[in-house]
Amino acid sequence: MKDVTGVTKVCERIDKDIEETNNQINRRTRESKRLEDRMDEMCKRLAFLEEANIEKEGRINYLEGIIESMSDKLCRCGESQSSFELNT
């Protein structure tokens, strides 16, 4: 009878250890899934920011081109006046 009781206690302890291990695995799986979801969201955000940056750079280049094409039409009054003041 002692042998059966001892075997039963060992089996109960093994069942408890397996249950604890399964609980840990389940927690780790949920944590891994949350981190994976967060990583996916961060990748989407990064892709959006990269696209926005490319668009911004295009606008900057466009505006620089406009400014450069207008540079010969800019007033240079201050520059010639300062040259005159240096000569007097």
C-alpha cells in the first residue's frame, strides 16, 4: 500500500510540475506575441516615416530648384550699398 501512495504522490508532483511549466510556456508565448505585434507596428511606423522623409526631401529639392532659378532676379541692393560704404 505504501508503494501505491508513494507512486501517487510522485505522479501528483510530476503533474504539478508539468502544469507550472505549461503556465510558464503560455506566459512566454503571450509575451512573445505582444512583442511581435509591437515590432510589426514599429516597422509600419518606420516605413511611414521613411516615406514621409522621402516626400519631404523631394519638396525641399523642388523648392531649392525654384530658389536657384530665381537667384538672378533677387535684389542685390544691400550688397552694392555695402561695397559703396567700404570704398568711402
